Amino acid sequence: MSTAMPFAAGTTLLSDVTAAVEAAGVILRERYTPHARGVSLSGIVEEIDANDEAVLEVLREPLLRARPGSQWAEDELAGGALPAGEWWVVDPAEGNINHVHGMPDWAVTATLVRDNRPALTVVHLPLTGDTYTAVADGGAHLDGRPLTVSAKTDLGAALVGTGQAKPGEDKDTFRRIGESVAALLTDGLVVRVSVPATMQLIHVAAGRMDAFWQFSDVRSGLVAGALLAAEAGGVVTDLAGEPWTTGSRDFLAAAPGVHAAALDVLASIV
């Protein structure tokens, strides 16, 4: 996922972005409760929207200021290619549904995308204080320590995962998810099905999981983890085996030793 950003420049920017994302994480943590909030669908949506608004209020301007000339991708559930140039793809509460249900799997993410390839990312987990970072061609790190993907070479020993990208996916996508889970339950060791994507992808980057796939192009759930996994030594493609970009229709990030085998299984599910 090479870009034109010099690593020295990326390091300065990374510090600014990390500070902004961690400050936003304080807001999201203050809003967290260990019990579920909202009973009706409308109540849940209100809680989700309130989280987004509170975090964006402290996150948007610092990010735009940190990279003059950059633009903001407004719809966090949007997919497909972005116009040329640099764009901030941000999820103010990645795993928002978990947050409002009192579960711990949520984060704040900010990724600078240049010409449809992620160039820099920060993922902060406010409950643990962990911060995952990556700069294109500069490696992936957890709190400054280098990350490396799994060394496994046997899909039959692999812990893999998937999940839906958003509520209301079409029935064909749900069918493909179900068929892929059944296939990997047969060919893999264990399959995790959970949300959000970023929380599984940080495990791929850290070598704790071996592969993650998704039948979706929702950018905000994939760009951060895609860069982290790639910079940690993983292989990131679409399900045709082509290099992944934000314009790709589907997604696979895996350790090099199991990528081809996982791709063979998933490519047959159409």
C-alpha cells in the first residue's frame, strides 16, 4: 500500500492524529456505560447518533487542520472509490452498536486515504488505552511496539473471522456470509462472526487472528485495519485476489501463509 507520503512527514502527522484520536476517545469513554442503553430501535439509533456527534465535535477540526487541503468523507457507512486527493475516513465510534449495549469492543478510528489507498491510520481503544498506528511503508505498531502477522501456514489451524458491515445488508450478502462461515468452519479451525471489522483486523495485524474477510465495501470499517494488516506483513486483497482499494467490492486480509488457501475457499462463494 505504498503512497507518496515520506515517512518523516508521516511521523509528524501521526503524532498530531494520535493526539486528536486519543482526545476523542476520552469523550467516548465518558459516554460509556456497562449496561445497554435504548430498548426500541429508535432509542438505539438516538444513542448511536449522540455518540457520533459528541466525538466528531472534538475530532473533525483537529484532523482537517493537521493536513491542510485534506477533505472529509461525510458518510461513515458509504462505500466505493473516493475522488482523487486526500480524504479523512473516520469512524467516531467504531463498534457503536457494542458501545450502546454495554460491550467493550469499540474504538475511535481516523485514517488518511490518498487516491483510494490508506496512507496513515490511528485506532484507539479508550477502555484499554491501546493505540494502534500505521503509516504506509512505515510499519504497524501497538503503543510504539511493532506488529507482525501470524506465521501460520495451515488454514486448518487458523482462527479466522467475518461479520456484517452494517444493518440492513441485502439478502444476497447475508447468504454469502452464511455460506462463507460454513465453508471456513470446515476448512479452518475456528470462525469468529462479530462486529466491528476493525476490532478483528487489529487482531490480524497483531498475529492473534489469521484472516478476516467481508462481503462489503463500507470504507470506514476497512481502511484502518487494511493498513494495519498490510504494514504488519499481511496480504490484503479483494476476493478476486487483486490488491484492495476503497473501490473494491469485497475484502480479505490474511497472514501470507494462509491467504491463498482462504482465497480459494471464499472465491467460490458467489
